[in-house]
Amino acid sequence: MSHAMGRVWSPVITPFGPDLTPDMERFIAHCRWLLAADVGLAVFGTNSEANSLSVEEKIRLLDALIEAGIPAARLMPGTGACALSDTVAQTRHAVGKGVEGVLMLPPFYYKGVSDEGLFRYFSEVIERVADDALRIYLYHIPPVSQVPLSLALIERLRMAYPRQVVGVKDSSGDWANTRAMIDRFAADGFQVYAGSEPFLLQTLRAGGAGCISATANVNPAPIARLAKTWQADDADTQQAALVRTRKLFERFPMIPALKAVTARCSGLGQWARLRPPLVELDEVQRRELFATLDEIGFDMPGLQYS
């Protein structure tokens, strides 16, 4: 299934105050800036430090976004957790708010679990949420979770729950795996998202849906532009520019780098703050990152919110 225009989502970085509580005002402002660039909000993803947030904190943040007028249809919150009850609670709440869908990690603490165990987990979530509006985007990120989602598991879930299991984010970093997902499942509308924009053009040309990418936090407009114009003559040139910028960020720990650059471009130093065990870039790293970005004229236009 070919998409005339692709879609881009950002796992929105989470700002913290001096006491390490989420800064809702800054969070809302960053989400509005991303929406203005036509990027959807995959809040509570890996780069949101989601697994350093409690269930209650994530529920409050989601409520704050919607109360601030952020359209629920532009939200794809991460709801997967190790505890089944936590996943159900977050998912039920998000679906009740009318979100586009939820991005769901597998339970990731125990390693070497079987497809049968993973199927039972996702099945329990679906049955317990028991809402026809539920739309799950599976989150395949074996480099971090160490719990892969096999093609056979996805096929079984699709057969059992075709209305609920509607897509996947493939953060394996393996294009062959992303292509296999597209070839096997996309023909009937299953949405396959690449886990970063270096694979965006390949994904769209193969019939995928777009990307859900960390660096959409800081480079949203160019990524969204390629997703819209991927059939244009300059698509390969656009893609090359996106890869160049992405590779500069990949030279550093990703979440601290995203936050350091957001702090610099917004003029708000508190953006650089992370929750332990993550730590900020050191001074040498910051200088190197900023210097390499200055060489390519990188900026985050319009981010100077108060």
C-alpha cells in the first residue's frame, strides 16, 4: 500500500524542573512547536525518558496537553510497561482521551521470552481495555528492550486483532527487517514506521507509512517536508541532508544531545536537565556538538518561546 504523503512523529523530549518534576508549560510549548512543523506527538517514547516517568506523571502530562488544546488525534502516547496493569491503565486512559493510537513496548525486563508469552501479554491488554477505539502501534526496539517482536508474532496479533493492532515502529536499525514488515503486512493497511529518518525515503518508496524519530524533536520541518514530498525530484537530496544532520547527533548520547541543542536554541538552559540515571553532556561534548551543527547552519526556527 503506497502512501501519497508520509507521516512523521516525534517522541517528544520531556523538560524537568529543578526538582526533576515534569515542566508542563515547557512540554506544552514544545508540542505546539512540533505541531506547527506538521509533526505528530509520540509522547512518552524512548527519547521522552518515558521509563523514568511514573504512570501518574504520564497521565497528568497527557491530560495537560489535551486541556491546553492539543488535538488528541495528533497524539500517539507510549503506554507499554513491564507490568500488565500499568500498560492497561495508561492505555485505557489514553484511548478514553481520543488519541490517534498508542505506541506499545513489549514487557522488557525478562529476556528470552517466547512469542506465546508476548502474544498473551498484548492479548490481555486488548481484552482488558475492551474499547473499539483502541489502536495499537507495536514498538520493536530490540537494541534497547532486548525483546524483539517477530514477524510471526505480528502476524498472529494481526489475525486475532485486526482492528486493534494497526501498525509498528521498527527501531531495529535493520532496513531488511523494516522492508520485511512492509512486504508482509502493509498491503492491507498495516502502517510500518521506520525508527529514524535516515530510512524515511526508503520506507515510503517501499510502501511504509513514515517515521517516528528522535531527531524530529529538533529538525521537524525538514523531516516533515520529505514525508510530504517524497515523490519529488529532489527527494534524494532532501534525504541526504537529513542523514547528515542525524549523523551529527548520533555521535553523542542522543537524549542529552537533543536536550542540549533545545536548551541552546530556545535560550532556556533548563531544557538540558535529565532525570537520573541519564546525565547531561559534558562541556567538551557540548562544544563539539554545537560546533559541528554550526558548520551546517543548523537552527530550530521559532523555538524562542518564553
